[in-house]
Amino acid sequence: MFEISWSEILILAIVTLVFVGPKELPVFLRTLGRYAGSIRRQAAEFRSHFDDAMREAELDQMKKEIEDMQSKINSEVMSAKSSINEAAAGSPAAPGANPVAAALANMPTTAAQARAAAESKMLPMPPMPAPPSMPPSVGS
């Protein structure tokens, strides 16, 4: 970042020693260190706020992309469902004889309905087997 050579640092140290003096040099260096520390802390805080803002912007963009995909998928599903319903309605079969139309009529339309349907079709857990019986111990 700053290309300072050792000779330039030595010249700065000598000039500082001459102008500040050996008596006040420790106080000057301590003050200089405090300022450098506060600048580093402020830079780190700025960087963390900047990173948070970028992360939030990326999350908003990802959320928008997901919502767009969801709307596209929903429109495709609805168009497929309507075309199947139209095909089922156009067939000369007896009412109630079309299994596709019956399946579409019972198809869940929201995620909550789909989750409830999936949970209702889950098999119950089998009962746990009994633990093995231990023979009585002798001497207790």
C-alpha cells in the first residue's frame, strides 16, 4: 500500500526524535498508537457494515429470484391443470369415469394442503420391541 523503505523509516524516526525529544517520545508514540487503533476499529466497523449491506442485498436478490421461479412454476402447473381439465371435459366418457379429472380435483393447491396430505399418508411407526429380560443375579 505505502511503499516506504527502511531508510525512509529511519529518517522519519530521527526527525521525530529531534522534534519531539527523547523525554516526550514514549507519550507521542502511545498517542500515535491510540489513533492508529481507533482508525483500525473504525475501518473494521465500516467493513462489517458494508459486508452486512452486501449480504442483505444478495439475500433480497435471491428472494426475488425464488419468487419469480415460484410464480413461473405455479403458472405452468395451473396451465397444465387447465389443459388436462379441458381434455377431460372434451372426452365423451361417462362422468366420474375419468381418473385424471378425479385426481386433479383432489390435488392440493397450497403447500399446507400438500404437507397435510403427505402426513396423512405416512405409515405409523411400528411399536418398539420389549427389552430382553435379564436373569436374576445371584448374591444380591
